[in-house]
Amino acid sequence: MTVFSIYIERLPTLVFRFLVSGFQSPIFMLFLIGQIALVACNSSNDSSEPVATEPLPLVNAQIKDGKDIATGLLAGEGLNVVKSHCLACHSSDLIVQNRFTREGWHKKIIWMQETQGLWDLGESEPVILNYLAANYAPEEFRGRRKPLAEVEWYELD
Ligand code: HEC
């Protein structure tokens, strides 16, 4: 048996002793109290305050290869409105990574309004839902483009 494996066997005891002696030390206690206070402060800071309370200014998207250069969102009607309302709090990743039906997107919006401080989208809501349902629908609902026809396959070495 090596010295090392003796250490491993005794590890729980050593850790326990370390903690016990730590608890007896006033400096350790102060440190611990400080950490607990820090954690408490942090968690009360991110208490459901919305990140934003109004939409971003409308900006015309710059499209390249069918996508908005700045956000990666697919080009389509309503894109600018979506960018203004939907990227005020979080990145476009949350949209790009998801696929829902129109109904599903509506539910997400309602969830954000009820729990995350999303505002009333007013007249923009149908525009946003149309965009999302057209561009980020589950596969079987999607009809954006036909499958590629003339693909030039090449051999992998
Ligand atoms: C007021 C802030 C705010 C705005 C504006 C906002 N969201 Fe969100 N959204 C959130 C928060 C907070 C989350 C949760 C993020 C997390 O889980 O990290 C979220 C999560 C999401 C998710 C992931 C939901 C899930 O179930 O995983 C999607 C999709 C989404 N938002 C889409 C949108 C769309 C579309 C819009 C525009 C209509 C929008 N968001 C506008 C705050 C906002």
C-alpha cells in the first residue's frame, strides 16, 4: 500500500478534522458568515426584476445569406419588430435554438409576460407570432424552403 492510498483512505477523516478545527476558529467563522451574507445579497438582487422594461429602438436588419448579420435571426417579414421586442432582455439564441408552433410561441410570450416582466406587445404581437411561426416552427410545420436539389457530393478521404 502506497503512502498515497493511505491518504485516500484517511481523506474523509482529514476533511472532517479540518472542518471541525475550522469551525472552532473565529476567522473561519467570520469568513463563513461573510460568504453566506454575500450569497444572500446576490440572490435578493436577481429577484425577478426584469432586465428591460421597454423594446429596443427599431433598427433595419442587415441581411447576409438569409440571416440578420447582427443576431443570426432568419430574414423574414417582421424581423425588425422581433429584434426590437425580443432581444431587449436576452440574446437571439433563445429564439434560434427553439422550435414551436404559433400556439407554442404564444404560450412562451404569455409565460414571459407573467413571470419575466415582458410588456404587452400590442399590435406587434401578431407580427411577432407570424414571424416566429413562419421561421421557427417544428420541422413538420416548416415550409420555408424546398430541400436542396442539385447537391454536389464529394468523397471523404
Ligand atoms: C422583459 C424581458 C424579456 C423580453 C423582452 C423577452 N424575454 Fe424571452 N425570456 C426572458 C427571460 C428572463 C427568460 C428566461 C431566460 C433563462 O431561462 O435563462 C426568457 C426565455 C425565453 C425563451 C426560452 C423559454 C424556454 O422555455 O426555454 C424563449 C424562446 C424566449 N424567451 C423568447 C422570447 C421572444 C420571442 C421574445 C419577444 C416576444 C422575448 N423572449 C422577449 C425575458 C424576456
